[in-house]
Amino acid sequence: MSELVKYNSQMNEVAFRRFTAEELNMFFLFCTKLKEKQEDKIILTFEEIKGILNYKSRNMSRFVNVLEETYTKMLDLKIKLVSEDKMRIKRFNLFNYYEIFLDKKEIIIKTNQEFLYILNTLDSFFTRFELDEFVKIKSTYSKAMYRLLKQYRTVGRYKISFEEFKRLLDVPGTYRISEIDRRVFNQIKKELSLIFVGLNIEKVKKNGKVVAFVFTFQKETVPNKKSFL
């Protein structure tokens, strides 16, 4: 059975800049395990990580390097929380401690206490997906779009401004629309069309310039609240 990733959708506002596909897989595995334990610290063995992520390489140095690079980039991730009355703004780093034990072949990860809110305070505003499905997606662009569309899986429609799209997917600022079509949208359609049935991408223009994108797809039906969670 695949691990289920669930978190408060405010985390979808975080741009995972420069993360590779492997590093994104690691990150969301850590989130899943932290949520399961509902604690700010977890211990994971190398074999547990490899098994869940279906990691095939036997090169230990490469695996450890992926762990190190993942944490290096995790340190730069920040969450911005805005209160409902818009009178309070809070920012914080997600993780603050990480240790790799090469002799024991395990890692210890500790997160900011505030991050537990993102993982455990879900209410109706959350994103959920199967980790195994996420891991199978190869493109970082597709992985980012997958998470965003999953947030709107019961709506079947997601609109995003051009600037926010570039920020969240870490699209180079030099890319023209033709390059986004070829290097980003083609990959997204190729990898996500089987997951989001009828996936279509519409360009919204103003004064002849693209200002936003609208993603539409067949929405998921939710029979009852229990199955939704």
C-alpha cells in the first residue's frame, strides 16, 4: 500500500527551487513520516527510505549525496502564514536539524514545531496524494503541477497567474511562451494526462500578452467525508 501524503495546502505556496526529482521524493517522504508520528523528530533507516521510494541504485556515496543535497535545499524552504484577519504574518524555516549516521545507516530529522501545524492542521484546506504515484513522475515541472492540481482534485479547475506559475515551478525567467509550451507543458501533459483525465491548459491573455493559465480536468467525486479524508 502506498504512503499517503497529506498537508495543509498553504505549503503549496512554497517554491521548491533547484530541487531534483529525487530530492522532492525524499522531502515528501519525510513529511509523511513526520505526520504519521505527529512528532517533530523522526529516525529513518536507509533501507526504509530506499524501499518506500523504490530507490534502485546501490551506490552508497550517491545515495548519501542525495540525502545531503535534499537537506541543504530544505534549509532554504520557508513557509508564510497569514492570519484570517490578515493582521498577522508569520514566516519560518521548515527544518532545523538533520544528521546522517553512516555506520548505523540511518538519519535523524527534526522539524520546526510550527511545521507540525502544516502537516496536522488540515480541516478542509489540504492537499493529499499517494507518494508512490508522485515518485513515478519524473519531471520536476510535472511534480509541482501534480501537487497543485491535487489541491483542486474535487473542483477540476485551477487558475494561476503567469508570474506565480514561473515562481512555483521554478521556470527560468528567460523562457518565452514557445519554450514553456515545448519544455514545460509538453512534459506536464505527457506525465499527468493519465492521472488527471481530460487535462487541458488554456492561456489567458490581456492586451495580447499571456497573464495566466487555466488547467481543467475531470474532477474527482467524493462520496462522503470519510472517504475524502
